Amino acid sequence: MATKPLKVVMIRRGTSKVSNVPSENLVTFIRKKVLLGTDELSGDGDSWTRVDRHYQLRKYFLSNETGETVVADSRPDDSVKLNPPPGLKGELEEMAGLLKDING
């Protein structure tokens, strides 16, 4: 069964989430380093995929020296708490607001 391409996705970084991000803008956000390889994407909010492991986006995360995709060998231990940088939630909310203004 074929699936339709998603027009909007959710982005998660740590405990911060932004909804209704147009999928057509993801490459631009990667190039501007607003969207990081360690950020996660979801279409439904239940299953999440790291951006640098997404089959269509991983090509934008290449090593400059070898041309190989940079992929972590293992997932962080669940006991390790990763804190997003200060102000990230505000930046993501601002980005979502700008995107809503652009898309009407």
C-alpha cells in the first residue's frame, strides 16, 4: 500500500516539539542549520525518526572528508538526560509562527 507524502510534520528536539512544519521547507532548515541531524521527525506523533537517518534527508548530512553519512553507532543510554540548548523552545515556536504566517 503506497503512502501519500506528508505536507506537514512534527519536529522534536529533546522535550520540545513543534507541529505543523511544512515538509517542503525541511531541506532549507537543514541547510540553514535550524534543523539538526539529531532532531527527530514524525508524521503522527507516535513514531519518530532522526533527521540524519530519514531515507530522504540523510544525504544532507555527509562528512566533508569521506563523503560517508555521519551516523551514530549507538543510541544514548536511557539514563542519560539530554537537555536542549537554552532558548530552543522559543526559537522553535518562533519558527512555527513564521511558517504559519508564510503559509496563511
